[in-house]
Amino acid sequence: MTTFSRSAAFLSLVVVLHAVHVGGAILESQAPHRELKAYRPLQDNNLEEVYASSAAAVHYDPDLKDVNIVATYSDHYGNIRFGRVKMGDLSTSWVFENPAYQVSGRKKGPQLVIPRDSFQNDTGIEDNASRSTTNQTDESENQFPNVEFANPAKLKRQILRQERRGQRTLELIQQEKETDEQMQEAAIEKSMSFENSVIGKYSIWRRDYESPNADAILKLMRDQIIMAKAYANIAKSQNVTNLYVFLMQQCGENQRVIGKATSDADLPSSALDQAKAMGHALSLAKDELYDCHELAKKFRAMLQSTERKVDGLKKKGTFLIQLAAKTFPKPLHCLSLQLAADYFILGFNEQDAVKEDASRKKFEDPSLYHYAIFSDNVLATSVVVNSTVLNAKEPQKHVFHIVTDKLNFAAMKMWFRISAPADATIQVENINDFKWLNSSYCSVLRQLESARLKEYYFKANHPSSISAGADNLKYRNPKYLSMLNHLRFYLPEVYPKLEKILFLDDDIVVQKDLAPLWEIDMQGKVNGAVETCKESFHRFDKYLNFSNPKISENFEASACGWAFGMNMFDLKEWRKRNITGIYHYWQDMNEDRTLWKLGSLPPGLITFYNLTYAMERSWHVLGLGYDPALNQTAIENAAVVHYNGNYKPWLGLAFAKYKPYWSKYVEYDNPYLRRCDINE
């Protein structure tokens, strides 16, 4: 076989190298021998020739005695052959991985002999001792101690691993740079939108902003006043008049210096001096009057007195909030008077009569979208109508049935004569014109004639008056027995030819087209409403007295409540189930107010029990009149938002962040509104 052919078949050879120090030095490692895939084929007759030809090229350490190298290989017939060569016969392609080996007979560690070409070859060293025969294995193990060889495949994997680590490092650095750039851009954008014109104690330009205790001196001076009053009372009880007068003078000085300050920055420059003077006065009082038991007794009395004052202020605050919420604002009163005056001055002309006759057919057309609004508030009703029409896809199909009381009928009629939406149809009625609505038929009217109910509402010394507690205060508002509030239970009688009608309160705003509500299949239920229960809140036991067996035997305490404000009523089912009769039955049972407190929701829950279809919550979002922490996204996506609660949008009490949803439907350029000073 020629030299070229032997080189081409080099990959089939397995070489086992075992390095031994002839002088008898003991190697540190005793690993089993390894087989090395050779790089050219060897045969018995030319093994020594191949290695001997390169003896002069080996960098041989003269201190070494000699190294025997045993080679096992497969010939072209597949037989295993065995050969031996000396270290001095190795070519320059073989190098020591550890150049320093043994000098002067000292052992420095095992040597690894590797061919230079192995770094450029993909074929690595493999542990495959089973390829050797048993005799050959035993012989090699007996003749040579263990020598460790560097595996080219392993070295290549290490190199690739290092390359991957370097690449990953570069990627992380680039990612960090991109993150830094994004943070810088966000910071720049944030700084551009930053409002630095903050006023008051929270301004970043005020010196008190730098201190975490911006009101430390103010708190100290207030605490000094409390201590001084305690010592002054003790001094007075012990006839120490001079000290009593001195302490009261210092209290007055502290009060004068504090004034209306809300932080240290608001205090005058003399505040610290006054605090020191008061501290000196308290030190004198302590030296003369200090008695731990007496002082604790005095503080306890002061605490009880303060608690009584706080309780009284809470009751007054509740009363004032109820008063502000239920009292008709002066601008709205002005609006009603101006409209009513012009209505009677201008009169009801023939053109208005013709227009109303033309619309009468629409009032009873069941194919149109009908709304019922019962209110005495002209401005609020106009917002409901405007918001519904402006968001309707087919406003000409929407008919509004407005019912008000005798006092506000002229104003309501006049407003919708001059400011009615062009496309919608509007009917305004007076509740006093419903002659069938009388005390012999209506339970609420009959109860109003009872002496006990008149005393409850109109006698200030009644046990459940303000002085007895704030819980019952809101239920003493006569609006809860107003027929406008209870007219919702007589819808089939008010609109005998209609099949479906959507009931709307006057404190709602419509934000989407409501026509799809008429397409909802209510599955035989009478009332379509949005449920308000969350966990244990707004369930029947909140509204009804379940200690009364009449309630506990007929209803579930955990039944989910729902809300009036936007309700779809199926009047055909109503008539079939005699819903008004059910309402009358329970209203008569509650004449002594033992089943529920006053209002229209508790009898509504009872009347429509198991007859209410639960609509999706997005149709009706409640709480804008009492909850300042509502989800803003839920509000904006709602079809109807409801200002239920005391903080109505037309009052000064309203939450500022909720008011724009309502005010954008108010016609502030209307001359009547400008005349009555109604503005944003």
C-alpha cells in the first residue's frame, strides 16, 4: 500500500498512547488507558518506518529516560494489530500539553501527549476499551501507568462554548443598551408632561417639601395646647390662680400663632419662639402640679368630651349632606320659575296642538322604542333625553314619556317646547291628570293619609329624628313616598297600549345606543336589570328585615339585589302575572314599616322576586353619586352611567372627575340657563 493510500485511510486507526517514565517515577493519575483514533493507517511491516522517519522533528526533553507508545489499529481486513514506538520516534505533530514534566527526578504531574493535527480534525478521542482484546488490554495496563490525553472533541466543545458565551454577552450588552435608551426616552417624555406649577404644601419648590416632617412644629404647638389645658384645669381645681391664668394666656398665644396654618411653612417666624415659651410654661406647671394619677384622669375626661363632640359633628355633617343633596338648588329653582312664567305668558298656541296631535300616534306605537322618565327636575331630564338621542342610531324611532308633578309641569312643558331634540318624540304629562291614581287604589297614597305616617315625617320630636341617629335620616325624606317615585309600579296602567318600555331615572347619562335592549330575550321575566351584588354586598338581607317571619319565609337572604335606574319592563308579562297586585299586597303589609324601610327599591326587590332577568353589567354602571374609586374604563365603556347617591352632578357636592360625563350634554348656551347663572 502506498504512502498516499495509507494517509487517506488514516481515520480508521485507533492509537493507544501510554506514557511511562522508565526511571520508575510514579504517576499521579491512574485513569484507564484511552483509545485514540489515528490519522493514518499503520501495518506491521511499516509501523516503525512511519514513526522513525519523523524522529528528528520531536522536541525531546533530555531529562526524560524514554517513553514507550503502544498503538492498536485495524488493518484493511478488519484485524486488530498491535505496534510499539519510542518517544524519540515521534514527529513534530506530537507535543506535550504540559511542557514541564520531571526535572532531576522530581515528579511534576502526568503528561498528556496529543498530536498537533488533532486540533484540525473533527474526529475526537473516544473511550472504547471494548475494541481491544482481553489479552491486549491486560498487557497494556501492566506495562504502562495511566496517562491523560486531551480530547479534541472536548476541546472543540469548550471553544464553541466560549464563543457562545461571548455571543450571549454581546447580546445582553446590546439589550441593556436598548433598555437604557427606552428608559431615557420615557424619562424625557415624562419630564415634558410634568406639571411643576403645583400649589400649596405639596409644591416641590417650597422649603417644607425638603423635610419629611413638614408639620412637626405645628403638631408640637397643638400638643402643647392640649397639655396646657390639662394643667390649667388642675391648677384651677387646686386654686393656683396665677399659674392657671399664665397657662391660658400661653394657650391663646399658641392659637394665635397657629391661626389657619396647615404646615410649618404657613407658620410665622415667631412660631418657634412661642413654642419654646410654651415649653417653659409647661415645665413650670409640671414642677408644681405634676400628679400622674390626676393627669391621667384629666386626659381621660378630655378624651370622652372630644369623642362626644366628634359624634355630634358627625351627625350634623350627615344632616347637612342630606340637606344639601335633597334641597333644590337656587339656580334650578330659578330655571323652573322662568320657564313656568314664560309658559303661562306665551300660552299654548294652535301650532303646538297640531304638533302634539301628529305625535299622538307615536305615543302608542309598540314598534318604536319607548322610554319612561318620572321627574320634577327639568335640567336633569333634559340631559337624559339629549344623551339618549345623541347616541341613538335612529333617533326618529325613540319616544320619551315624561311625567312630572303639577308644580313643575309648566316648566317641563316649556323646556321641551323650545329645546326638544329635532328627531325624537317627547310627551310631557302631569301626574295629577291620572284620575285612577287615588287613595282607594294606591297603597302609598292611602298610607300618606294615616296620622302615624304624618307624624313620622312632619314631627321633629319623633323618636327617629336626627337626634336619635343618622341611619334613618335619609328615609325621612318625603320623596320616598312621592308618587313620582312609586309610579314605576303602575306602568301598564300609564301606558296600556305598549308592550315594552325602558324605565330611566333622571340621574343617569346615556353613552351608547340603547335600541339593542329591545332585542334581548328576557326568557319570560318581567324586569330586566343589572345585578349589584358583590360577594356579601347588596343582597336581600341589606334591604329587608329577615327577623320578620313574613320576609324570612318567602325570600332568600342571599338573593342578589339589582338596581332601579335603567330597567326594561315587559308589560305583556306584567299584566299576565298581575305585578301591580303583588306590589299592593306587600306595600299594605309594610304599613308599619317593619318589613323594610321606606323607598322604592325594597318593594321592587320583593315584587320582581324571581322575575328579574340579569343583564350584562356594561349596560348600567352605578355609583357615580357616592363612590369616588370606580373603574374609569368601566365608566367609559358603559351604555348608561348612574349618579345614584347624594353627590348628584347638578350639585356642588358632585365628584369633579365624574361631572364631565353629565355636563357635556347640558346646553349651557341656552338663554334660560345663562339667565339663572347655570354654568360649568
